[in-house]
Amino acid sequence: MEKLNTIKGTKDLFEKDLLYHDEIIANAGKISRCLNYERIVTPIIESTNVFVRTLGKTSDIISKEMYTFIDQGKDEITLRPEGTAAVARALISNSLYENTCQKYYYFGPMFRREKPQSGRLRQFNQFGLEYFNQDNFLSDTEVIFIANKLIESLNINDQVVLQINTLGNRVSRETYKENLKKYFLKYKQDLSHDSKVRLEMNVLRILDSKDSKDKEIALGAPIIMDYLDLESKTFYENLKNSLEELKIKFYENNNLVRGLDYYNHTAFEFVTKSEKRQNTIIAGGRYNGLVKSLGGKDICGVGWAAGIERISSLLEDKLFRQKKKIISIISTSDELNLFGFKILDKLIEMTNISFNLHLSGTFKKKISKANKINSVGSIIIGDDEIKSGDLIWKDFQTGKQELVKIKEIQTFITTRFL
Ligand code: ATP
Ligand code: MG
């Protein structure tokens, strides 16, 4: 039969990849909870409208990347391509506005039908957080502070830089977009096909183009700084000052725009220093019009999303956590196999050790299997020893054996391995 494989652009996570995935989520969750963010889990399927209304028809996601289908009840459904719109929808659906905690974090798979390549999957995992209903620049500072802490906690700060920009408020941005359009119209013939479309639909995105000719033209484009009104300018200056005060290093990149339509004021990305094309590992910004565009109250928000697989690839060479220790449980005869479960009853709460019950084969085979899976040692259940209330502990590093009382096995393992 033909060998079955994963669908293009998706992958199985196991062993090292899964270890890194879990470690990133654990660190991010821990830091977020420390700053009083609460976890939220939204469904993987949503009404297509949740994304169309928020991301805007001209965004890459809506125009070409959504996994959308009509279900048997004729409802238009989409596999979520990102988390922010879904969390905003949850805020509205559950009237969470009045909650004291307006800070949420989430993680899970996202789906986008993109061209699969290194760092670009069709199903990938994100960890993200959102801070709603706070228009003070300090909430932008807070979310950047958390992202920075996450990067430090993973020991990858030397490989990553923070870039920031402002998109200004709506008024500033509209004037800027008009002038940007005037500028790019002059070079229309030389722009890539995608950017010719962007010129009409979403001119800001030309600044973000990966095409080399587009990039060259963009170098001479007007910059947002020259179009900011006082409110926008003050907001941006305050944010920069706060980051400096906290010694969070950043670079300004006036061509940094977010792919989605709902952003304003702050835009930021943590990017790797490598020349790789997919080098953005965390991206975020402020999205003041988002909740309203979904039919909710006019509340603002700021947040980011991290690409777990892209962060994992930076951890590749760093073994930052020792592998779990394995202890084998072996009986000298099959009749005593069940006794292994009784021993396990006493040990099961030890979280950083795995106990492997060897359930079949000769004693010799069991011991050799225990070695093969790299056990640090083995608890051996023998006929004679059991009668006198003992177990044998065999240390695989030293090869030494000793007797341990059954009722003391927990303390024995704890003092040795915890
Ligand atoms: P890009 O410019 O790389 O397409 P984007 O603007 O579409 O990024 P966001 O929607 O802001 O990305 O998603 C946040 C983060 O999620 C990205 O910075 C990246 O780390 C990760 N990410 C986005 N798309 C993918 C994908 N197809 N595969 C893997 N990770 C992804
Ligand atoms: Mg994209």
C-alpha cells in the first residue's frame, strides 16, 4: 500500500521539535501569568466573517490564504488563520468587557494556505497575547517587555533584534497613504505584479514587499514620520523612551508595516539577524479599531503573536533542558509483572522521571531493553526479595545492586533523583 504522509505544509511534532514547542509555550505562559494574563481557548473553526470583517479583504490572509469551506448546514466556516480576531470575537460573544482582567494569552495551531517553504507552513503554532481596553502607551511597553522576557528566557537574545515603527492614528495614516500612493504611482511600471495590486488596495503593504525591485523603489518613498500629528508623535516618543528606560534595545524601521488592516500606532517585530527570508519570529502591534469592526464596543488593544516553529529553529543547537530520566521496572518472572503497577502507585507523582514497565520477554531481554532506552537504573522485582519486603535497585551507571525496602522506595528514588 502507498505510504501515507502528512499534507503538504504540515508536520508531525515529536521528540526534539515537541520538546522545544512545549518549552516555548511553558516559558511564555509562565511569564504571561506572572503579569496577570489569563489563558483563553477559542475554537479552531470560526465563522468566515470573523476574519473577513477584521483582517480586510486586501490582506494576504483573506485574499489568498484562508482554509474556508461550507459545511453541511450551509454555514461558511474558516480554520482560524490567526488568534487576535478570534479572541476579540470571544470578548464580544461572552461580554468579557466588564471583566477586571482584560489580558489574555492563547496558543494553538493556525492555518494558512501559503506556499510551503522553510519557516512557512500551512499549519503552524502560535503563542499570542492581547491587552485590551488600555490606550496608554505603557500597555504597548508591557507586551513588548513580555516578548523580550520570553526571548531572554530561551537564551536567544543574541540572535534576535527588536524593530519598531508607528503607523500613526487614522488621520495621520490616511494623509501618509495618499502621499505614498502618489509616490509609487510614478514607478508603477517597475513594481511587481503584487505591488501593482497593492497600489490600489493596500498601498502600505508595498513597503513590506519581499521583491527586490519593489524594495529598491521603496527606499525613496515618503516616510510616516513626516506625516504624524501631535497625538501620534507623542505616543511613539513615549513608547521609545519607555523602552530605553527599561534597556530594551530596539531599532526603528520605518518600512515596518503589519500585514493586517486593523493596526495603528505601534508596530513591532522581533527578527533574527540571519539573512533567512522568514526571519520574523514575533510580530505585533496596536489594533484600536478591531473589536468595533466585529460589532463590539469601541475598545482598543495591543498584542503580539509568536511563531513557535520559527523560534524552535533557533533553539536547534541549544540543549537547554536535560532529557527526562527513565527508570525501568523489571520483574524476574511474568507472574510478578502486575506487582510493577503496585510499585508505580507509590512513584507516579514524580514529575521529572518516567518509569518504564517492561511487560514481556525474558529477564535478560528486559534488562537489555532497559539499557537500550537509556534508563538510569532499574527497580527489579524478584521472587525471593518480595517475600522479605525488598526490591533490588540496579544502578546502570555503576552496575552496582542494592536492596531497598518496598515501603521506602519512594524516599529512595526521591533522594537519588530529585
Ligand atoms: P509573514 O510576513 O512572515 O508572512 P505575517 O505578517 O503573515 O508574517 P503574522 O500574521 O503577524 O505573520 O503572524 C505572527 C507570526 O507567526 C509570524 O511572525 C511568524 O513567526 C508566524 N507565522 C506566520 N505565518 C506563518 C507560517 N505560514 N508558518 C510558520 N509561522 C508563521
Ligand atoms: Mg503571511
